[in-house]
Amino acid sequence: MTTQKKLTNFDIVAFVSIVDVARAKHFYAETLGLQLLSEEPPFALVFNAHGIMLRLVMAKELPPRFGTAVGWRVMDIASVVADLAAAGVTFERYPNMAQDQLGVWTTPTGAKVAWFKDADGNLLSVSEHPEVTL
């Protein structure tokens, strides 16, 4: 008898590489407001991201980057972007993307996304997906 193990019932753990530990700790705790769960030098800073473990992996250098490292699904993107901007977050602007005054891009399906970088240059995002129910 074969037992299939599926991941649908397990929590995700997110990983982001960092180099400047002090700056990353401040950015994720103070600017983004995440709860620091533990410091595990020389391996990681561990944060609670709304019940998801976010491990900021302490690295000597950053790996090549491609796309968004971590994103947050939010219910009201305009208010979240405004709050983060007030906390000092700068939102990215991309050529040939019709972003509004806050830096929010609306996808062809109606989802809304805004991107920003952490202290080490990792690309992060907030997005509103009103058509998706989890």
C-alpha cells in the first residue's frame, strides 16, 4: 500500500537572504512591524509573518535575485501602501507599467500589486486579490 504525503496541510516557511543583520532586523521589526521570534546567529533571524515563519538567512553575500522574494496578501492595498510609505518605505516604479500615484499596478485580472525593497535590496510586495478566497 502506498501512502502519498501532500503538503496542503502544512505551513509554509519563507526564506530571504540578508547581509546586514542589524539593518534587516530593524527593517522587518520596526518598519514592517513583524514580530521577531528568535535570533539564531550565524544562521537566521526568525520572524512571525501572520503565522508564517519568515527566516532571514544570514549570508556573506546575496544570491542573484529574480523577482519578488516575499509578498503579503492584503485586503486594502491603498491603506497598507500609505502606512508603509509613512514608515519610510519607498515603492518601486517600473517603466511601461501603469502604476497609480501610490505605485500600485492593477493586473489584467484586477489584482493590485506594489513592490518595495528591504534593507538588503530583496524585492518584496503587497497585493490585493479580491477574487481569490483561501
